[in-house]
Amino acid sequence: MSQLIVRNLEPRVVTALKARAASRGRSAEAEHRAILEGVLLGQGPAPDFKAFLRSIPESADLRIRRSRDRGRTVAL
């Protein structure tokens, strides 16, 4: 993998990058990588499970039922 160093960024750009990364639960470096991939390749990395859960809209009507299925008994 190659490395890329970006110099002379304004402090507010760095602050915005860190805030965006924190809101998505990843490091500033991972967020930087995702932004570059999305802009240059037209696609971002596949969202992880945490991102998927965060994408679910909040709603009082949303009810997720837990399965009562305990699976099968296995003799060890």
C-alpha cells in the first residue's frame, strides 16, 4: 500500500475531519481514506455493521423482536 502525506491543512479542516470520523466511529485516517475512495473512485468502502445500525432511522414505531429460538441442543 502507498502512503500519502497532506501538508499545510487549515486547522478547521483537520477539526472537521476528526469530528466526521468520530461521528462514524472510525479514526481520522480511516475517514480520510474513505473520503478519497468515495470521491476518486465513485464508491466508498462497504459499510460495516456499526454503520448499518446507525443508518436505521429512529422511530418510536420501530420494534425489533428478539427470536425465542434457542437453537438446537448439541452434545459435546
